Amino acid sequence: MTFGPETPAVHADPKPSDRVYYRHLDTGDRGYMVEREGKPAIKWDRPFAGDTTHDLTRWKKEDDDVPLFSAHQVAMVAFAADKECCRALGIVDIAQRQWLDLSEKQRRDWMKDGPKAKVGPRRELYEAIVKAIGNGAT
């Protein structure tokens, strides 16, 4: 039996090792599942952030098995980097290419094997990008 005013519930957020993380579909913000007012909510994963939302429809659970980038996105990033590398190397004709100007076959080939150069800075750049954002597979 208690007397006096009711004390508000203390929110015990999960420890970092127990958190279930989510990504906002529009902004890419990261958050984790908490309970507020007896209902599930997402709390933004930022230092000192107290913001939460009960609107879970715009959040997608992070899955470690799903890469952040598709193979197509990785290829586009690597292609853009290769263009700038070619510009720095003075290979002007290749530096002026546009991803959308490539044929479907050329884009597939680029996604599979990157630039035609098999050694040197262009190849090293391609492999570094694929390793960094392409699930580590070159």
C-alpha cells in the first residue's frame, strides 16, 4: 500500500549489448527498441538523445546478414571513384563517362569485375571500395 502521489515509471532502457537496432526508412537515422508508456517505441541512437517515437511504421530492423549496400550501389560508388581517379591520372576519355551511358552489359561487367585495369591504382581503389562497402567480397 502506498500513500501520496504516484511516482512516474522509471524507464530502464536495454544495455547496449541487448539492444535491437532499427533504421529509419527516410532519414537513415539509427534507433533501438524501448518501452514507453507501456508500448514499444524507438529511441534515437545519439548521445544524450531522449527522443522517442511510437510510430514504428517508418523503421526497419537492422539485420547483420543484410549488406547496407546492394551490388548495384557498390558498383556505382566504385565507378564514380574510378572516374575521379582517371581524371587525376589524366585519362580524360574514361573520366568523362557516365554510369547511365553504359550499356546494360557494360554495367553488369563493371559490377562483376570493375575497371579493365587489373593492376595499379584503379584496381586498388576498386578493390578497397568493394572491401569497405561491398560485404568484403572482391
